[in-house]
Amino acid sequence: MINRILIRMKVVQLLYSYLLTRNDFHIAQPFEKDTRDNRFAYETYLSVLKLILELSGYQRVGDSGIMRQTLSSERTDKLATTLAKSLAQDAELRDAIVKHSDQLIDFSDQIKDVYQDIIASTVYKDFSKKRKKDLEAEVNLWTVIIDTILAKNDKLVSQSRKSDEFTLSGFNSGIELVKSTIEAFNDNRTSVANAKVALETSLDKAYELYHLLLLLPVEITKIQAQRIEAAKAKYMPTSEDLNPNTRFIDNSFVQLVRDSREMEEYLKSHPVSLESDYFNVKRMLEDVIASDTYKQYMEAPTTDRAADCELWRKLMKNVILPSDALAEMLESSSVYWNDDLEIMGTFALKTIRQAASSVGELSLLPKFKDHDDEEFGALLFTDTISNRETYRSYIDRFIDAKQWDSDRLAFMDIVIMMVAISELLNFPAIPIPVTLNEYIEIANSYSTPRSGQFVNGMLYSIINYLKSEGKLLKD
């Protein structure tokens, strides 16, 4: 079973990787080669991006370069796409507009006419009819608008010609740069979907590991059975070879796994094979045979289902899970499994313990406890990405500049706290102490030696603030 402890860890790990490498837009930098064409290309590039924001109802506020939507504008309703909103929030573009504001082309007198051209265009009418206006449709809309309207509008071109730096080559290059930035947005945004798929895959692999651990006793006893048969066939076998003690290979728990219909159904759609790991499984067998647990089991007067299950519970806990052979096998098989081993090992042990006290077939644990757990990871992941700027602002509010430089904080700490804030705000059934303890533990395990204490203090302050603002209502 995949529990929320493991899901939280997976979400933090994947968000860390995603946020560390993400950039919604690839905002171009000024050309290294300082030519008139290049200077005007960059001037056109920033000016047209700013024009797109203004067409979408965004206006610059003060000297900060921050773009805010003017709610009274008609353009707010018509062209306020997700793409435009993301472009308005891009800090890199904001800084570039501020830095180069004196060189930008002023298209303010042309905005109204250009806006009317867009709204009257076939591409916009087709877009407005779509029931599902997804990101790909938005990118296609703006790419066509740039190509067929902005690049060819006589008034925009005429206004551009007023610049002392104007060159037709530079203008065309700037337009192409704008298109590249818009088109790349779609590629980068798909990384969110890819990260969500990676989260799902990671959870699938954790459940696969659970099944693999339960299959290990089957594979280990299979090798021992082969050894016994080989000993019978050797030249001049001993009496012990011909009449071996088969208690180990006849173990009833192993037979339960072999006969499990639930295991059979899982393996039909998720084939798990240990054939390529023969030598590591063989090493585990050697460790099992050398253990006191094995010796005591083989010497006991009798055995039963409970004793057979107890053998494998002890072997799994004390011999197999800590073994170097298992670690090597997992490391070579899946990038996920070493991180999953502790929790999945716990659930494998739970399954063996339940088998000892039950009757009938082996009952495997479900992938998730319930629907809420199944949805938990995706919701936590998506919400944290969608509200990352807001959650980061909560964190920055309580950073003591005398003790901590916010730009030098361990990024893993930031990610852990953002995910924790998302959980605090969006999962009312989870008590605050549970959330606090889980993310402090993750910080202790995955970040710096001081992270647990730091995350604890920060989250405590953030919780009090959110309560005072009426944003966090649970105790």
C-alpha cells in the first residue's frame, strides 16, 4: 500500500527537480554581437511582448515592471489567456522591460486598432468557439496573431520605423524571437504534465516493489529447490542428498504467494521478473541459510502456517531488507526503489504478518487505502505549482534577513515548505501537527543538518500568520 508518507516524499522530490529546471518562458537576452540589426531585433522583441500583455488587459504598475490586469478593460475578457497571465508574471521579462524601457517602441496609440483586428480575425473567432481552450490552442492563437496581424500591421510597422535603430531585418528577427518565446512556452508547460506523469510512474514503481519483495521468497526457495535436485543427481550422492529436509522449500507462505490470484492478476499487467537478478537472489539465499532464524526453523520439531509465515517475516526484516544484494538489485533495476524500500518493506512485512493470522488465500494490500489517498499526490503537486509564487511570498515574509539570506536558502527547504503550505491550506482533514511533523521529517532526511529546525520555526510562523489572516481555519 502506498501511504501519504511516501506520497509526500515523492511530491517533494519531483517538485524539487521540476522547479529547479523550469522556466515558463525562455526570455531572450540581448545579442552578444552589437549590431544595429541585433539591437533593433531585441528592441522589437521586448516591445511586441509588452504589446501582447497590453492587448490582454495588462498594464505596467510603477517602476517595478509588474504587470497587472486592468479589470475595467474589455480586453480582459477577450484575450486574457493563461499564456498572457503567465507572461505577465514572468520576473525575467519584467526585469528586461524595466531595464530597456527607454528603448522600447511605444505602441499605445495603435493598441485599439490592433485589438479590433484580432477580435475580427478568423483565428480568434475559431479560438473563441472552442469548448476546451487548452494551452496548445492558446499558443497556436498567439503564434498566428503574431504572424498574420502584428508582423503585418501597417500602423505597427510605421511606428517601429520611427526608431533611430530601425532595420527591416531587425524587425523581422524580433518578430521571430517573439514567436520562439511563445512556442517554447507550450514545450515548457508540458513539463508540468510530464512531471505529473513521473509522479504517477514513481508511485506505480513503489507498488511494483511491494510485489517484488513478496516474490523474493518464491525466487529464493526456487534456487534452493534446484540445488536439492542437483545434489540428488550428483555422482555418489549422500543419504542426506537423497533424503533432504524440504521444509524450507515446502514453506506454506511461499506456496500462498505462488497460488495468489491477486498476485497473478497484478503480474499479468505488471510483469515483474527476477530472472536477470539470479546472482543477487542467490546471495540472499546464502545469507538466509547462514542465519540463526533459518537454522532454528529447520531444527524445530514441527511447523505450521503461522511458523512458516513468521520465518519469512523475520528473514525479510533481518536478512533480506538490510542486505547489500537487495540494494544492488534495486539500484540496477529502478531509480525509485532505494527510496521506496523502507516503506514498501514495512508493508511487505505487514502482509506476511496478516497471512500468519488468517486462513485461505493470501490477501495483498491495495495500492491506495482509499480514493482520497489516490488523489492526494496529484492534488498536492498541482496546487503547489499553481500557487508557488503565493506560497513563496509567505515564506519570504518570515525570513530573518539578519540570520538568513533568502537567495541562499537551501532550495530543498523552500520546496518542502511550499508543499507543506499547500497541504495546510487544501486538506482540512489532515491535522496541523501531522503536516508539521511529516515535513520536518522530510527536511531532516533530504536537506541540510539544520533544515528540520529551520522548517519547523518557519512553518510555525506561517501557520500563525495564515490563521490571523483567516486563510487557515483548522486547529
